[in-house]
Amino acid sequence: MALEPLPLGDTLGFFGLPADLRAAPLGRGLIHRTFTLAQGTSPEYVLQEINTRVFADPGLLDANLRAISTAFRVHHPEAAFVHPVAGPGGATQYRHPASGRYFRIFPFVTNTVSHDTVSDADTAFEAARQFGLFARRLSCLPIDAIRPSLPRFHDLDLRVAQFERSLREGNPDRIATCAALIQRARAQLGIAEGYRAALASGALIPRLMHHDTKISNVLFDARSGKGICVVDLDTVMPGVVLSDIGDMLRTYVCPVDENHRDLNDIAIRPEVHTAIEAGYLDGMGDVLTGGERALFDFSGKFMIFMQALRFLTDHLNDDVYYGAAYPGQNRDRAANQLTLLERFSACLL
Ligand code: GN1
Ligand code: MG
């Protein structure tokens, strides 16, 4: 799909920013389009176009972001936080009238870096600590202060149902050629039972969770490597710790990411696993209960399985959700994640 040009001038004008800022693509997020804005070589702002195919209600996203931003200003002024840039009347989102597209701008936090993979245990500790701190800080808000931006986003039962549906209604050629992968996914369905049992046990407290704790959503100090803060808050909503702990395990323990195609490189790094637990505990402190801690490793299985199902479902549905840089990319990602799940589970035996 051809990408439409940005209405950059109108957007900068709305936010009252200099007209000579130039946009350059940033990062590898799968959902929004993200750019840096710079006059010279150093970025000054980050511009994002909201993906309204995924987030159908941009007004709700904006209201949630403002509620989180206000909570940090009022209750945690000491904490680093990337507040959205405000335009006229305090507006933090711009709807481009001619196209109906939505944009927002953040300041670029100078002297920070982000990573696509975790290089060592210290980085994992720092990231996990930031997500733990974030959850602890948000625990000052009533859970219904943030409305679900994607209802049932991390409901594994929904993801299983969507997978089953893709097997009935998806691309028949892809279903046929993926028989072995589909079988490997089905072999893991016990995880969905474990999820229901965990919910029924009452151990999981409803909390405001980030729901996208991958390493690229943490800013680190460029010099010291210390974690500064977390970003990408569109999926902050009521949930359970399985999501945040699980997505850290999914994306940090393995030296290569979900796009990697040489499955021989998929491995579990025990020292990173230990660092995630230590960092998250350090950040969350006694807000995290013993019952939640006991589900630490299950969280990893839960999230790796859910992501494997989401990629495989999307492949069978002709890549309607994630898109694909080449035919079969989501199948390859599913194979990557199923391999990760099998190796992660084997380490727990
Ligand atoms: C999407 O946009 P990005 O890359 O931060 C997805 C996550 C997946 C992730 C997999 C709203 O996140 O749930 O874990 O891709 N976000 C949404 O890379 O579906
Ligand atoms: Mg992201």
C-alpha cells in the first residue's frame, strides 16, 4: 500500500511549531507511522500519525493519554515522562480536515536511545524496572480512569477464537501450506486453559498495564545506559500483569527479535530472565503480590503464545492487520514465536 504524504505544514501550523521542521521516519513500530522532526541534524520532536484502522476512536486515545499525562504531572512530578505537545486551547491531537487523518507530537528526549533487541542483562533490568515503576505509579489512578482503547486486546480466548475463525475463513492455500505450524500452535492450547485458571484463581489483580512492554518502548540514557522512562502509551488500559511481564519475557530473553528467520538463533538467556524479574520487582515493589509473582513464568508462555497466534492468524487472513514486507512474513514470525515458546517452555521443565 502506497503511503500518503504527510500534511506536515498544516500539522506544524496547528501546533504552532516552526514551518521548516523536516520529517524523517523513526523506528520499526508495526501500527502507527512515526517520524522525527528536525531543523538541522538533531531531532527536536516526534510526530505520529494515529493508525485509525487499529485504533478506531482517536478521541479516546487522546483522552487516555491526557489522563496519564495529568496523573504524572500531579502525582509523580519527579518522574521522567514524555508529555504530548499542546496546540491551541491545549489540544494534543490534530485532525487534518481535508483527509480526516489524526496526528500528535511529542518532544524528542535528547541524549536518549532506544533498542530493538536486548544486548545484556543490565539493559533488561533497567527496562523491567521502568515498566515496574510505571505500573506502580499508575496504581494511584482508579482503574476506570483509562478506558480500553482496544477491547479484549490481551484476552487469549479472543485470540484463540480469531485463530479458529481464520482456519475456517482464511486463505485456503495458506491454511494448507501451514498445516505443520497450525498443528504446533494447537499443541499449545493448554496455555489458554492455564489462562482461564489463573483468572479464576483471583490471583490476578485488575491493574492499569502498559500492554506493549517491548524493549523499543523504553528510553535509555545514551551515556549511562540507565532507563529513563517508557513510551508508546496507546495500549495502557485495565489488564493484568501477565501482559507486561509476559511481553518482556517474550522480547528480552531471546537475542534475536520476532522478525528473525534463522530459527537456530532462537535461544533463552537465563541471566536476562533473572534480570527481568529483579528489575520488575525493584520497580513495582510491594505493589506486586505473591500471587502475581507466582505467575511470572506463566506470563511468558501466555504472551509468546498469544503473539504466535496473532501472527499466524494474520498470515492466514492475508496480512490484513500487521501487513507484510514480503509474502509469508507473518508466517515466519509465527514460526519464530512458536520456536521461542517451545524453547522457553523447555527451560522451565
Ligand atoms: C504491535 O506497533 P507496535 O509494534 O508497538 C502490536 C503489539 C505487538 C507488536 C508485535 C496495537 O505493536 O501488540 O506485540 O506489534 N500492537 C497492537 O511487534 O496491535
Ligand atoms: Mg510500539
